[in-house]
Amino acid sequence: MKEKELQLEDEKRRAKEELEKQMRSQLNEQQRQQQLREIDAKLQEIVPIIAETNTICREIGKEQIYYEPEIATEVKSDGTKVSKVIVKVYPDRTSREEFGEIPCD
């Protein structure tokens, strides 16, 4: 009888742990989807501005300067990923080795 009770309690504990794991996973996925929506909105806002800035640079004779949007993903110590939009500024359009970053928070 005690063995069945222990087995039943063990099964309940496992089921509870599995449910908690699924709920954490679902919450993480929802947070990730929210981040992606925010990034998409930010890109829709910033890409036309960057295109216009690059056009202005060409018109004023600074065609070597180039602006480009990028999504930077940071992995935190707890394993969660945080993505954000940044703008990379290249002083020389032909060389992608040297650049500056402008955060878009």
C-alpha cells in the first residue's frame, strides 16, 4: 500500500514538474514573439530613415559613409535571448572591418 502511495506521489510530482516546464517554455516563447514584434516595428520605423540618410550622404559628397541596420542578439546568463536593433556606421563603404554603433532604444 505504501509503495503505491509513494509511486502515485512520484507520478504527481513528475507531472507537476513537466507542467511547470511546459509553462516556462510557453512563457519564453511568448516573450520571444513579443520581442520579434517590437524589433519588426522598430525596423519598419528606422529602415526608411537609414535609406534617406545614405541618400543624403551621397548627395552631399560623403558617399564613402554608409549606415546599415542590424539586429544584435545578446544571450543572458539565464539562457534567455534579448534582441535589439542597432545602426552600424561605416566610415568607408568598401571596408566593413571598421564601424561605429548607434543604439536604437
